[in-house]
Amino acid sequence: MNHFSLMIRNLTRRPGRTISLILLTAFLAMSLFCGTIVVSSLRRGLASMENRLGADIIVVPAEAESKASMKNLLLQGTIGTFYMDASALEKVRETEGVEKASAQIFLSSMKADCCSVKVQIIGFDPENDFVVQPWIAESLNCPLGDMEVVVGSRVETDVGNNFRIYDRSCRVVAKLASTGTGLDTAVYCNMNTIHILLQAAEEKGIFHKIDSGNDSEVVSAIYVKVLSGTDPGLVNSRLNGHVRKATAIRTAGMMTEVSDSLSGVSRTIAVLIGAIWVLALIILFIVFSMMVNERRRELAVYRLLGMSRKMLSGMILKETALCSFTGALCGTVLGAILVFPFTTLIETSLKLPYLAPGAGTVALYACIAILVTAAVGCVSGFRTASRLSQVDPGTTLREGV
Amino acid sequence: MQLRAENISRRYFRKHGEANFIEVVHPVSLTLESGKITVLNGKSGSGKTTLLNMLAGLLNPSEGEVYLNETNLYALEDKDLSRLRSEKIGVIPQGRSAVDTLSVYENILLPGILYGGIPRTEEAENWMDVFGISELRNAMPAELSGGELRRMAIARTLTAGPEVILADEPTGDLDSDNTAVVLTAFQQAAKAGKTVLVVSHETDAEAYADQIYHMNHGTIEQG
């Protein structure tokens, strides 16, 4: 028997007290770790979305839900199939203050053999594109050929596989890095491919023709970059006046909305974590106060047998530290088990871009959560250790306290 | 070893009553010599336990000094006094004094390991045998009677082998047979050169005493 085994005996033979301390600190660590991971993922998601968007203005058909549809498509991968006449692209390019404009065509799959649900197919023009191409270039170092596709990170297929869309076989040539946005569930192809797929969809009666113009000459959205030094708001107004049956949306506004929502969610999470910590600290304080009374006699015996006040404080602090550390470790592991498998659920519930941090950052957050919680547990126990070390053994043992 | 008290007294503050403090022990001087059993008797509330706690280095006197040979106990830092008590002074207190999370055997070995020493297992086995608690070695204190707990506390003190033994009502929970066993053990310890003080309100211990003090209302007189 030595000091360490004495400590272990004290802890294991008082399971109720020990488990309460471990559970409380586990609860603290879990709330801290999960909250940090969720807020961090939301911030990364927003940053990723800002990086990927790359345009100042998006022009979409003037249907009532277009703006919401566009936002939902970007954030949640909601299928968007809206079209306008392709001539809108020329009108946009002609507008004063526009530096670059690039069109995209959206088509939803019926049910591709890669996926259990419909996926968004996005056709873009590699020659003029400045939105998707830089992003794709990170995963594909050659031009995207006809009937070749690049898939988002959450599309369940691998590079080199073929899968069929509307009975047309497409070859997967690259898989993109995760963005935490709805773009992770999309499939990207060039304009030739998308026209072939539109034709195939029409043969199946899926593609709805627009009211006027050439059926094959349609676009879903036009991404606009304004000239440097030009006010995007002014260009946005010009586009709204110049392009018929279309609405120009400033991406900054869309991002501000997302950013505002994210701030709201972050604030709510921070308040929740704060409330949990206050509650848990109050309970921790009560548990420690109860411990002062419960252990008074036991610690009087240690003093009687020759333990100094410092040794006694040290023993209580070591016990508290061991419980706190164990609790913090369990809480963090439990937090990881809860938060990571449910990433998609969290993302869907919050309706915000959500990109989980890398393993290194997660490990760092885990270490911080463990250390902060263990430290808080020790600090809470310090007062108890200090009070208990002052116990007067003669009086305590005689009074039978 | 000689344990000497020089004019030690103890006062306690109190919120109610005519005076704002009560002197539980009036200035007392006494010397406990090695190789002798000293018995301190007196009625309950006469100040015996307070005096014992002051002699044991557990309770600061309001005035006066306590010396173990030439060492002034209360001039020492807490860590030095604690270590000295651990090595030289064994106290058997009134009431329950077991660590509830340790078994009987672990409780008995406890004093020996506080400062990293080797557990005194042979001595522990011997004293458990002498006091008839060998069969309870793995029992937890909550399972023991008052008399068994008392014998465990005495075995724990004797196992540690201190130079000074201060026992507060050591036979209070014991029947006459066990009382005789305990007092004989103290007598043998004294014969081996230990300094022994037995505080008791009963008369059993007086037959074993080399010197007797009587305590009444905080003052002592030699019997």
C-alpha cells in the first residue's frame, strides 16, 4: 500500500461520490467540446462558402423563389431546376461594370445509380467559368472532357467509376474536397455534357421547357464578377433593369444573411454552454461542500496519524484531479461520438454551411476541453481541500462529526 | 522519551454567557517519563481530552509550551510537527477513528506508509492476534462493533511503534477481558521504554499506573 493505492482505494470505495464527480466533469467537457466543434464547423463552412462562391452577383430567373432556391441549393443541396433564356448571358456581359460573366445550367437526376437520392447536376463552361473551375483545378489537372463529371465529396462514388444519368453513362474523373455546403452533393460537367443530359431528360419527360426561345439554349444562373473599383450595388441595379425576366442577387447580401444566422446560432450555443457550465459548477460546488462534511472525520484520522495540512490538501487535490481528468476524458470522447456521426443531421437542422475541422484541430480542441475542464475541477476542489486540511482532529473525532 | 508540559492552558471563545471565553484547561505543568504509565482520570468535561490533544501536538495551547525531550512542539512548522507526531507520538482518540474506505488491516498499516515507509506487516499481524481481531482483517470499519473498532485503533498505534502513546478512554468500549489485554499491552510498552499516558474516567487503569493525576474543572493534582 502506498499513497497512490490509498488514493485509488478512497475513490473506488466511495463509488457514488466518485461517479458524481466524473459525471459532472464529463458533462462540462462534453458541452465545451461539442459546442466548440459545432461553432468551429459553422465558421469553417461559412468561410468555405465564401471562398467557393467567387462571384459578386448571381443572376437567376425572376421566379418568386429564385433567391431562396439559390440559397437552399448552395447551403443544403436542395434541387434547383429553374431556367431562363440563354440570351440573358449576353445581356449581362453587355452591362456596364461587368468584368466577367459565366453561366451554369442545373438539372436534377431522376435517381442516379450512384445515389439513393436525386443529385444536382451542374453544367458549366470551362472556358469562361471563374467560379467552379478554380475549385475543380484542385482535384483535376486536365480539362474536363465530354461525358466526364466531377463529383462533390458526398456523392457516393469513386474516381474511375461510371454511373448513369438518364441512361447516359458518365465517367467520374475527380472528387472534390468537402465544402460543408450543398455543393458537396452536386455533380459537375461541361456544357456539352449537360446539353446531352438535358436532351436525355427531355426524352424522359423530366426537363420542363421554358415558355419561349430555343429549348436547348437555356441557363439556370449567371455568375458575375464586377470590374475592380465598381460598386457591385450599382451593377446589380443595372442588371435588374437590363436583363428581362431575371433577378440579380448580390452574393454579399446572401453571405450576410448566412453570417447573421451563424452569429445567432453561435450566440445560442455559447449561451447554452454558459448555462450548462453555471449549472454544473453549482452542482460541483454543492458536491464538494457535501464532501467537506462527509470526509471531515476521515481526514481528521489522517491528521491524527501524522499527515501535514499540505499532504492532506495534496491528497484531496490529487483525487479531485484524477476524477476531473477521467471525467473530462470520458466527456470529450462521448462528445466526439455524439457530434461526428451526426454531422449531416446537425447541418440539416441548422440549415447553415457546416464543415467539420481537420483531425489536428479536433485533437487540439479535445486537449483544450480536457485541460480546461480538469483545471476547473481542480480549482473547485481547491477550496474544499483547503477547508478540510484545517480540520481539528481531536475535536472532530471526539464530537463524532 | 520525555513529554513535558509547561503551564499550558486552553481557552475557547463563546458567543453567549457572562464571559466571552471559557478556560477549559487552566495552566497545567506535568511530565510524562519514558518507561512509565501515567493515568489521568477525572469526570467527563473536566478537560482531560483537551489536555491530551495539547500534549499530542494536535491542539495549540492558549498559553504555555509542550516539549518532546528538548523539542518545543508548537514552535515547529506544521509539516515538521506532523512528521514528528507520525514518527514519535501515537494517539488513540475517543470515538471512531477508522478510515472507512480502508479495511481493518489497511487501517492498521496506514501510519507506517504515510511518509513512504515499508508497511509493518509483522507487527500488524502480532497486534491483531493479541487483540483478537485477526479474523476481521479484511472487514470494513462499517462492519465492526465499537469494541472491535477500539481494538483496531489500539493495534494501529502499537503497530506504528511510537515512543509516546497517548490513549484517550482506550477501554471505554471494552469488556473486562479485553480491558485487561489492552492495559497489559500498555504496561509491556512502558516496560520496553515507551512513554504512556492513559486518560480515563474509569478506575481500571489505575492498577497498571506508575503515576496518577486527577483532573477536575481544568486543573490537575497528583493522586
